[in-house]
Amino acid sequence: MIARTSLITRILFLLAGFCFTPWASAATPTPMLPTPPAPALPAIVSYTLMDYDTGQIIAAKSENLRRAPASLTKLMTAYLTYQAIQGGTLTAQENIPISNTAWKTGGSSMFVQPNVPANVDQLLHGLLIDSGNDAAIALAEAVGGSQSGFVTLMNDSALRLHLHNTHYSNVDGLPDNNLYTTALDVAKLSRAFIRQFPQVIQITKEKSYTYNGITQRSWNPVLFRDPTVDGLKTGLTDASGYCIDATAIRNGRRLIAVVLGGPSWAGSTNAVEALLDYGYRFFVNHPVYTAGEKVSEISRSDLSPMHIPVGVEQNVDITVPKGRFSSLQRVVEIAPHLQVPMKKGTVIGRLVFLLNGKMLKSVPVVTQTAVEKAGWITQMFHKIRSAL
């Protein structure tokens, strides 16, 4: 009787379109392991790990703590030099006069001399590979007319890049109480630099540079340990500790790891590698929207049209812990007071991505059509249509 009942039950399940599975062997969902915490790195004062493509911060520690940047200052010196080349006020092969000030400056040097030619490209190599203070001064004088003029340009650029905790007082990073930055600001500058001038990687990936018969090894120790690392800069003073701004590309994905205040080159290199390994091992990028794609719609009877499509202007990718993309929440926040009329493409709010209640990223959303104030007759018809 039991066997007959079991057979009938199986047949009824099959007829109903179900696959019969005995309860004893039913598959249960495998609990998803939580994402491991970021490396603690107790010997490091502050750090930031950023995804280059999305700009998201994967891991951070005291990322807004102001620190002496030492020769990480030269990132901005190089960045403004590339801007001058792009703007046409300099050329890469243009010879730059070497002043006595540049020649006699102390600290790390590429060993320029007033009577030996040095062009802009050579000085950039000497700046980024040799960390030459003399190269920094020579380029600053060429771009800004003077060191003080160039420092003004540096701080103006910091404001435009929203480096809110950075201030420059010299071009080479020698100790000064008014010279400071943060791990987050260095990462933001590095991302902007590579995005605008990706050719800088062709310099920063080099392990040595020879000028005027003198060959010097790159100051970046991570280059010699990790073949995926191709930049960017290091810095060291008593006040700064051992600082490394490293970027790597693995399987087509670039990360930026900034470590400030390390105890030694080995300690800071270990920290950079731990951060990079963490980011590549446990996080992944997902495309979410393409440029021009509609993400939402707002409806208001006092506007014409009544239903306004809202979208994104750029491709939107997001960095999430592996296996967590399906848990992502998306919320469109519209500004409470919209000023009409509005042209197509007017920013009216933002699209927020949340994971477990934590905001991962936000991007602006825009109108995908022109919007006017609706007349009273149109508003009446809108209200009638909404009521139907």
C-alpha cells in the first residue's frame, strides 16, 4: 500500500509539471561566505585601495589623514607638465634651460647641469624614475615661470580635482609644514593622471633610467617584485615615512594602492601587495548601464511631458564583492525643487547603489527630454489621466 501511494504521488507531481525530489535529498542553498575584511596593516599609518575604472574605494584606513607627501609631490609636478605639453606651451623634445637653483638643489637628483642639454621628456624620466629634485625645479620653472608661480598652479589643480586635504608649498616634496596630502587624495590624483595621460605609464614602469652617462635604479620597489605593477611614485622623508603609490593591471583591470607612513621599503611593499591581492581576489567589476540608458521615470502633473524619462550620460560600472551583485540595491534620488524649463540632459538627481545599507557609488541622472511647465489645462488633463 505504501509503495502504491508513493507511485501515485510521483505520477501526480509529474502531471503537474513538477520534478519530484524526496525531502531527504532536497538541495538547500549553500550559505554565502562573507567577504573577508581588508588587511589591517598595523604598521602602515594610512592607505587607500581604489578601483581605477569605477573610482570606488575598495579598502581604506585613515584615508583622509593629512600626511607629509615627500616625493609623491612630484606626481602633481609631472601632471602639470603633461598638461603644458597637451596645451602646446611645451613639447616633449624641447630643451629646457637648467638654472643654478635646479643644479644646486639637494636630495635625490638626476644630476642635470647648466651646460648639458635636457629636454622635457628626459626631465620627466628623471623626475618619475630618479625622483630628481633638480628635474622638478627645472620643469616647474619652465611651466610656471618660477617655482612660486608653479606652486600656485599646483594648488589650483588640486582644487579642480577635488583634492580637499592637499596643499602644496613646493614642487619637489622637501619637508615643509604647509605641504600635505592624504592617501585618498593621492589615489584620486593618480586616477586622474592615468586617465588623462596614460602615456605616463611608459615612464613609471621602467626600472632604471640613464642620463648623461649615469644610470639610476627606480625608487619604486614594487616594480621589482610584482610584474603586474607599472607605476607610479614613491616618497621618503623622516616626516613622511616610506610612501608608495602603486598601480597594477591584472586581467585587464587596474587598481591603485597608496600606502603612507610605512616603516621600511619592504614593509610598504608588503602592504601594497596585500592590498592589491585583496582587491583582485575578492572584488569584481560589473557593467550596470550604458551611456544614454533609461534608469527611471518621474511623473508630475505640473510638468510637460507628465512622464519624464531619466537616464545616465556615461557608462556605469560598479565594483562589488564577488558573488554580491544580485544583492545590489538601486535608488534614484530626484532633487526636491526642480527648476523648469529644463533642457534635455539636465542633471536632476542621482542614482545610488547600496549594498547591505552601505552606499557603494552614486552617479548623476539627467532628463532624457526637454521639460516645460504645464499649463493649467494640461495639468487638469494630466490629473484626470492619473485618476483613471
